[in-house]
Amino acid sequence: MTFSRFLILSTIAVFGFIGVLAYAKKKPDTEKQVAHQEMIVIEEHATPEIIEVASSDDAPQEVDKVRQLFTTGPSKLPIVETVKYTSRVPWLKGRPAWITDYASHYSTSRHFIARSLNGKPDYFTQKVASGNKFNVFRKDKNFDFHLIVDLSKCKMFFYYHDVDTNERMLLKSYTVGVGRREDNSASGSLTPLGKYRLGEKVAIYKEGVTGYFQDSQVEMVQVFGTRWIPFDEEVEGCTEDARGYGIHGAPWYRRAEDGMLVEDRESVTRFESDGCIRLLQEDVEELFSIVISKPTYVQIVKTFSEAQLPGIEAED
């Protein structure tokens, strides 16, 4: 073999070897790139599924239309009307009419009338003079109230339902405290599931008022806060009897440094009660003033998506 021919063959072999090495190095990079692209496709495909699952349990946006129950202005809600106080009324003979008489005639609590009359959350001052205006529930409207408690979010949604038109309106959403975690219960807490009707044996508590709780005499405000609204009867899907459960204020306690009674506001938003629904003082007093004179139902669910709302949503 001549030297020139040997040189040519050697050159071809070297370039061939380099080509094989280049291909071998490139192949793993290509596989890695394909695998990375597949991972991206999987992630992009998974994202909408997560959003879809989350959106299936969307609760209503927080609103507060309760003020429109008490205002005597044009923005008041259609289930109330404004009346002008006079001591002489056609539905009462023989004596002057007082706030209690208006409350009885219009199936509206005195606390409701007081707040409307005073223009602020003052539920006890009931001084009235001829010509004073305040709101009452309309006698020609057939409606009831519905409370939806979402245990997972510690939220309660307050609706009124017009029975005649079958329309509902969300009035307000409240933050609540609920029962302690309990793995063996249907709800996962000491608060039962189901729909209950609220009862008429309501109570107002203040400092110094005592009673019996769990066979012990206690200052009631330290257990139930300032208001108590009991469950009265089971309506549908109830996992426990109504007896012993209710809606009440956050408990109060005496501060060690000065012995003053103060509200345990942190107990709301927590899983801490023996099964009742807790609200802050201002919230339970507001709710109390509205619902105690009308049929009211509470439905307790794990998540809002399980709630069976009455009627159809009314247009604003």
C-alpha cells in the first residue's frame, strides 16, 4: 500500500470515529429534551383540573345588605316598610300603642324596631315620640330566613326567602366558630350536619345572670355570650337531635389582671365549641334582632357546594 493511499484511509477512519462520538453524545440530550417537553405538557394539562375542582365549591362573595333592613331611606329591602309612630292605631282600641304593640302587630322584634328607630345598633333604647319613623316587616309578604353554615370555612350565609315569588337574597355572610374536631362524627366535628328549624325559647344574657350548664351553676354570658337561639326540630338529613344545639355569642371570660368580663373573640373562626354555632357579639345581636320573630332554618354542611338553597337568586 502506498503512503498516499494509507493517508486517505486513515483520514476517513478518523472523521468516521468523530461522527459516531457526536451522534452518541447528542442522543441522550435529545431524549432529555423530549422528556422535559412531556413533563411540561402534563403540568399544563393538570392545571385546569385543579382550578375546576376548586371552583366547584365556590361560596358566595361576602356581602352585607342587613343595613337595608333597618334604613328608612329608598334603599330599604322589599320585605320591610317604614311606619310613622302614633299612639292611636286602628288595630288597638282602648289604650295608647307602644313599641311592644307595633312589634306584636307587625311580627317584628322590639330589638329590630329599636335599631331602625335609633339609626344604629342600639337594641334596647326604645324612646319614641309621635312622628318618629322606623321599619317593620311587611304584613303582606310571606317569607322566612335561611342560614347556611359551611364548616370547612367557618362561615355562615344569611338569606331571606320570599315564599310567594320563590326568590332568595343573600343578606350577609358571617364568620363563625364551630364544634371541636371529631373524626368519628359525620361532620368531622362536634357540630352536626343537617337542616334544623330554630326555636322560640331564645335568651338574652348579661353580666350577673346565672343559670345551669352541664349540671353546674354558671354565669351564662361566660358560656353563651349575650344571646342564645336554640335549634328546635330536625327538618332534613340531621345527624343529631336538635336538643342542646343552638346559635349563640362567643363566650366571655374574666381577665386575670382586673377581673373584667371580656369577650373571647378568638373563639370565633375556630373549631372549639361543644357543637353550637358561635358568633361575635355584634353579629349575634344583629341576627337575633332579625330572625326571632320569623320562621328561620339553619342548614349545616361540610362545604357550601352541598347546601340546598331555597328558591332562585333574586336580581338586585
